[in-house]
Amino acid sequence: MNILNEYSQINEVAIRSPLSSFIDDEKLLSEWEALRYHSKPDFKKAINEYKYFRSLLTDDGMEVIDLPPSNELTLDSIYTRDSILLCEKGLILCNMGRASRTPEAIENFKTLSSRGYKIGGQIKAPGTLEGGDFIWIDNKHAAVGLGPRTNAEGIRQLKEILGPNVDLHIVNLPDPDHPDDVLHLMSIISPLDKDLALIYKPFIPKPFIKWLSDLGIQFVEVSNSEYPLMGCNVLATSPRSIIMLEQLPQVQFELENAGCKIRSYKGIEISRKGEGGPTCLTRPLKRI
């Protein structure tokens, strides 16, 4: 049985570097505005940031699968979490809510299939689902965000794939400031351990708080001042071992106070400009 949660030790992860997603300055220049990046990423700085970020993963001993470039993909393909989910039956290929990202699931699966991964399900139009809108709490409990990138039909298909033994909690997400912007479920919650999660409480519905609390989960809260800086987007590579963005002193203090070990990376070019933090940059495939 696969271990399905967001905090156990990552054994294998798929990522895509700026060399294989941003490609070059010409591609960056042609796409960044349409994809609503805050500003054009600096290609050379992005490569250096990513090299350090990747080293944080390999230092943890995990096997890294470097996904290749493709003419079918946009800058957003650096955010590998969104196109594919995991379930006990295998991989779930998502139908992305942003149409420009639709090819990512198939392109990424081409590489993963060569590593022995099988399809356990696929979300098909008119259903939409993005990986940033889904978290496993454990093998029997999961949550999915209903919002601009994941719709009710996508969730219906997901429920069917997961089967009746999984308690899937639907979280109604607030509307983003702009219809093309993204506010994923993982923008407002990051699991840290079996009994701990980082949350931005103002955006979390009370029924979701109660559901999590009933499962024995306690919370570290992100402040209003650090939430816009992607303060809630942190990656647990093992229980309470966290990778996060720099320049979030309040979040770091609260996490360390909760017994977490912190490693941070700069992430101006690869994360903040495109609104994709460490969870977005990684597609954990095996946890042990």
C-alpha cells in the first residue's frame, strides 16, 4: 500500500528545472504577462535559485526525477505538483483548470511511465482538478478545494476514483482577486506532521477546521502580514522537517516553536514571481 499523506519522508520526487520550463529569455518574455506572473523572472537567477532548492531535496536523500522540456508546455510547468495526484491504484492524471496547462499531465506521465508508474485514474472534461487543490491526511482521509481551478465535476470524478473507503472533505475556497489567478487549497494549508498543519485561518471554512480537529490535528497559524508572501506554502520532506521560502520570520519562529526543523531558499524568481512555493515545485511520488 502507498503511504498517502503530505508529511512522511519523501523517497522519490519529480521536479522540472527552469532550464526545462522557462527554457530561455525569449520564452519568458513571451509568456510571463499572459500567465500573470508578478514580473518577468530573471533566467540566470532562476537557475541559481533552483540549483540550491534542488540541493535541499537531494540532501534529504530522496531520489529526484528531473522532468524534461517539451514544446507543449508553458512556464507554469515548473510547478510540477499540479498535473498529477497519487492514489492507492496509481497516478491520477489531472485535467487542469488553466487551459494552457492541459498538456502537462500527459507530458509528465510519459517520463513517469518509463519509471514503472501506472495510471490509477484520469480526470476528464468538463471536470477540472489541479494537484494544488488536494491533500492526503492519511490513506483514509483527504481534502479537496472547490474553486476556480477545481470544479464540482472534477471532484465527482475524483471521488469515484478514490472509492468509498476514502473520506473526501470538500473545502469551498474563496474567490481570487482575478479570475485567472490561483488560490489553491494548498495556498491556505500545509500539513507538517500527522497531528500538525500550517494554516491561514481567515480563508479556511469552519467545517474544515472542525473536520481536521476531529482527526487530532492542531494548527500553526500564518499572520496576515506574511500570508501574501506565500507564508502558508511550505513543504514537509519528513515529519516536521520543512523547506520554506526565506524572509518569513514570523512563520519560521512559530514553526520552530512547534518543533520543526527549517531550511529555506530564496525563491524570488522561481516561486514568488509565479506564486508557486516549495509544494508547487515538487511532485512527491513516494513517501516512506
